[in-house]
Amino acid sequence: MNNDQEIVQVKLDQPKNYQAATASKAFQMKLGENKTVLVYNRINNYILDALLKAVFRNDH
């Protein structure tokens, strides 16, 4: 007999007055005199990747 382990997802019921965690500022970076980038902790990875590429692109 095999003892294969299984991964089981468990979801708990949330109370009706439960609110999802709100996004909060993860970091802020000043790019110029009038330019600031704010990144929040719930940003999607592909959006963060595109943002970082746009900010730190090589303009040689």
C-alpha cells in the first residue's frame, strides 16, 4: 500500500462583515522633481515587472 500524500485546499467561511485586506503602500520612489512612483503591496507581478522595466530602462 502506498502512502501518497495529497494536498488539500481548505477554505474557511468568512463572517458576513469580513472585509478583504486593503492595499497599503509598499514603497515610494521619487523619479524627478515632479514625478513619484507609488507601489502598493497587492500589485500584480506582471504590472510590477512592466513598471520596473519602464522606470529603469536603458536609454544608451
